[in-house]
Amino acid sequence: MERRAAQLRWERHTQRPLLALAVAFALAYAVPIVDGSAGHTVTSLCTVVEWTVWGAFAVDYLMRLALTPRRGDFVRTHWPDLCAVVLPVLQPLRLLRLVSTLLLVGRRARMAPQIRLTTYVVGSVIGLLMFGSLAVLSAERDSPNGNIRTLGDAVWWSFTTMTTVGYGDHAPTTGLGRMIAVGLMLSGIALLGVVTANIAAWFISRFEKDDVEERRQTEAIAALAEEVRLLRAEVARLATERQEQPR
């Protein structure tokens, strides 16, 4: 019980610092892509920040693993966290660091009970649009046959891809760019499904609430009618008894 309490305290105290580090990661990831003329010093500094943030999330995972009373269950139920920590080590690609950091931020954010589903969905959409645009711009900008050359092109492409509209005016030509496109399309469909399911659940709960209220009123009316019937029967009985009494 004490270790579980310590784990909860750790998660509560580290949530905001980790989210702040995630923002730092977003800036470090975006600067070399948006500013194509960034020097070696700036690029190296951004790379150090990215790995530092990933390292902080890795330490967070190890600390939660050490504090949990049932480590086997923790590893089984938090396997996406483990994958996110291990992926960048297997192959140090910037895109893998991006995916792992987004995954870890999402997993840690979901632990906060005050974060509602709507806020999470909106944050996911904004994050996917931003990082999807930066990732495809990084992959396609130097491609000889690519037509995504500016940040505006990348953002427009991300919007049309996530909404599965696909105008076709901009499209990735590299293998990495197409992998990013597949990820954005699947994410867009998944988020749309979450939003649709959330709206449907709201309507269902609303209808169920109305049905419960209607049943309660019906039962109250039936009970009142029964009381009136019994009262009438009692009045009739008393009237009959009064008539039968000798005068």
C-alpha cells in the first residue's frame, strides 16, 4: 500500500514537469525544421534537448516501475510506455523520438482524472497536425520529386490527410513521408470515431436520463392514482357504514 501511495505521489508531482519538458521537446523538434538555415550549433542543441526529454520520460517509467507493488502487472498494462522508451534506442531516428514522446505524453496525461475526453481529443488533433506537418516537411523538403516545400504546404497537407479529404495537390513522395501519411490517416479516422462515439454516448445517456425521469413520473402518477382509488373506496365504505347505522 505504501509503494502504491508513493507511485501516485510520484505521478502527481511529475506530471506538470513532464508536460513542460514535452513542450520543450516540441520546440526543439520544430526549430531545425522550420528554420532550414539553422546552424550546426542550434541543431545539436535541439538534438540534446530531444534526447534529454526522452531520457526524462525513460526515468519516469523506471521510477514508476520501481515504485509499483506489482511490477509484472505494471509491465503488461503499460507496454506502450515500454515500447515508447525502447524504440528510440533501437534506431535513433528523430521520428521515433517524436512518436515515443507523443505516446508517453499521452499515456501520462490520461492518468490525470481532471483531463476530460474532449480536451484530450482536441489536444491530440492539434498535436498530430503540428507534428505531422513538421515530420512530413522534414521528410519531403529535400526530395527531388517532392511538392511539400514550405510549412504552409505541410499544414495544408496534414489537414486534408487527417480529414481523409485528400485533394491531391500535395502528396508525399518518399517512403518516410508516406508512412507519416498512413499514420495521420489512421489517426484522423480513429479520432473521428472517438468524437462520434462520444457524441453518441452523450445522446444515449441523455435519452436514458429522460427515460428514467419519465418512468419515475409514471410510477408516481400510478402510485397517486392507487392512493386516490383506495381513498375513494374508504370514503364509500364509511358512507355505507353510516347509512347502515340505526337512527
